[in-house]
Amino acid sequence: MKITLISPKGPLYRHRGGIFKKNLRYAPLTLTTLAAYVPPELNATVEIFDEGIEDVDLNLQTNLIGMTVITGNAVRAYELADHFRSRGIPVILGGPHITLVPDDAQPHADSVVVGYAEDTWPQLLRDFAAEQLQPRYVQAPDLSLANRPFPKRTMMKKQHYITTQVFEATRSCIHTCEFCVAPTAWGIRPYFKPVEDVVADIKQHWGKRIIFVDLNLISDKEYAARLFEAMIPLKVNWFGLTTTLLGDDEALLKLAARSGCTGLLMGFETISPANLRLTRKGFNSPSEYKQLTQKLHAHGITLMACFTFGLDHDTPEVFMQTAKFAIDAGIDLPRFAIVTPFPNTGLYKRLDEEGRILTKNWELYDAQHVVFQPKLMTPAELYAGHEKAWKYTYTASAMATRYLKSRIQTPVWWVANMGYRFYAHHLKDFYNCDWIIGQRDEAAINPVLEPAMEMAVPATGKPDNAPCG
């Protein structure tokens, strides 16, 4: 049996290599994990395609195709699925988008997987081998992450990524933020791999720099402390994701630093307390963001802080206010996104009830397109302001100011910032891509997009109408 696993290309990262360059792109973990979960008794051959680095061969020969799908690449996934099924090749669809809206995906697949795949994927493959494939598989809530095979990272083409040393210790998050996919798709119960399994997985690769992709490494602080303590002897440097609540626990923060933490991604989301209350993320405190940044720097930890534009209390002034705040706070890597109401999330349901969803073309649900009617600004203002914040924050002078405010001054800092500077100055190319819009929502999207393109003027003072590329 031959099994082909695919991560389809989505607009932001995929078109002609994307506007995220290699220095900002790490190897996906899902494909290598699924490859590891193939039951050995099937004697299957497995191949992997990450369309972020290579297109899938549409004429490939295989017995079964599995795709992991997020909302932004769902349209591409459905197109690939329809193509391969027309050739008589069975297709399985799973991942966050499928878990959110399985009925949306069902017509494009021979079977869909809802929820995590630790138990369902091996059972599906056994059923397929026995010619008893079911149309839908749903992971039971009694999931255990203990004694699972380690991901087959050697299957990835490491020359195309900043690293293939990507790991996971926990699943899900304990919070219920309105805009977040996690509580809707996976629930708020966290799952944990045994600490000894995580350590053993890291040891078999012995990479000096690793990335944890867990949504919130500190969902359980006692578990996090055990993990950090066990990692100290490994002498690795690691980057991961936590909430801002880490700043409230000095002992855990010190332990994270001792374990090799050199960078963290945190969702600051907004500098508006009213927005945080609205989105059920009231545990964030904008008045403490600057102090938190300084505290991380004091422990040798760089900060990637994510901000979201378009929330209901945002006005056209929010873009420059946020950009200037990020510079003044000395945030190492500020990142900006347009709030996206992913299907079936609390935010989506609320906006849908209010009649504010502009399009249901999943191709545009990528945190960089406006798919809803903002409350206190026009869609065009949201587009233009988003791009303006990116460009302002990544001017040479702004980068120099943030660099001098940070206590962590390394070549890696400049590499990452230059990557985001490239990203900031190519957003317009991305917005103008016909491949992105696909002319599926021309009537709905063009009135929104075109004024934004007229308003968003790059630093040169001239409109940038460069074609995609």
C-alpha cells in the first residue's frame, strides 16, 4: 500500500513560494506525525508533499491520499481532493477546518477525520486495507498521548526550512477566547505527553535549536515546570508559545530560561482593555505589556507579540497607536493580523448573526484579508491600516529603535526582523494576487479591496501595483 500525505498550499504562505521566506518558515509537524502513526503491519510506503515548498504531482500514483486542512487552504484542498477522486484515488480529509465544519468537507472526501488523529487515523487505515472504510471518524475524548511513535522528521526536506526540529508536548488550551479555533475544534481540556517521552524525542535528534508548536505550553504550570526542569540537561535553545500569564509566575519564567528558552510568541492581541473583555481574553493586561517585555528580556528571552486589528472597539487610529506602542515597548518581533472569524467559532457565530460576514470563501480566511464588516471603520480602512502598521514597524529606524531597547542583540534578531521587513513590503503583492481571490467572490471582494489598494501607499510615495511574484 502506498499512502500520500499532503499539506495543501494556501494563499499567504504558498503562492510562488509565499511572502514568508525560509528564515520564517519551519517544517510542519502534522504530516510527519501522521506518517509515524501508520500501522506497521500494513507495510505501507508513505510519501509527503508540503505545498509550501513544492507542488503536488497531479499525476502521482498512490493508493490513498490524506490531507491536513486549515481554513485558508480548504479551497485548494477541495480542488485537489476532487481531482484525485476523479482519477479513482480515495481521499481522506482532516485537520482544524474539517473538525470545525465536517459537513462542508464531506462531499469532497471518501472519509473525514474529526478531532485529533491519534486513534482514528490508524483505525481508518486498517479499515481501508480491509475495504471497510467509514465516511467519518471522530476521536473519542479519552485521548492519551503516552507511548506514541515519534514524528518521522527525516521525511522533510530540511534545506527548505529554517528548522525541522519541531516538537510538541501538549495539546489544546484552557482558555475560551472568542476568535480562537482551539476551544471550538478541540475543547478546553489540555492533553499532555509524558515528560520522559518529550525528552526522548528531543534526544534522538539532538538539535541545538528547537521549536515547540504547542498552543500554550503553560496550560498546566506544574507540567510545564516538570518539562522545563527535565530539559535543562539537554542544553538546547527553544522557542515556544505561552500566554502572557507566564509573566505572573517568576519562578516558572526563571525555569523556562534555565531550560533554554530563548524566544516566546504571545498573543497580546490589542492594546484595548475593552476589546480584550469582548473577546474573552481579559487575563491580558495592556498596561503590563511593556513591563512583561522587559522582564522577558532580563531573562534572555526574545518576544514575538501578536496584535489583531478589526476588533469591535478599534477605530482608524488603532494602527499607528499599536505600531508606536510596539516600538516603544521594544518588542523584538511585532506581528499584526486582521481578525478572522473562522467558521463555527464564537466570533463567527456572533458576526453571522449580526449580518457582518462579507464572504464565505474560505480562501480569504487567512488573517490577512477582511472577510467581515468592521464596526467602527470600513473594510478599506482596515486593509490600509493593517499594511501601514506593518510597514511603519519595520522601517529601518523603527527596527533600530526596537533593537536598542531590547537587551538581546544577536544576529538572529536581525535575520528574523529582515524576514518580517520583506513580508511587510510584499503584502500589497499578496493582496493583488488574482490567484488569491480566484475571481470567486469578485462582486463581494473587489469593492472592498480596490479602495484599500488606493489608500495603501508604500514608503516610496508611489502606489505599488507590481504583479504577483
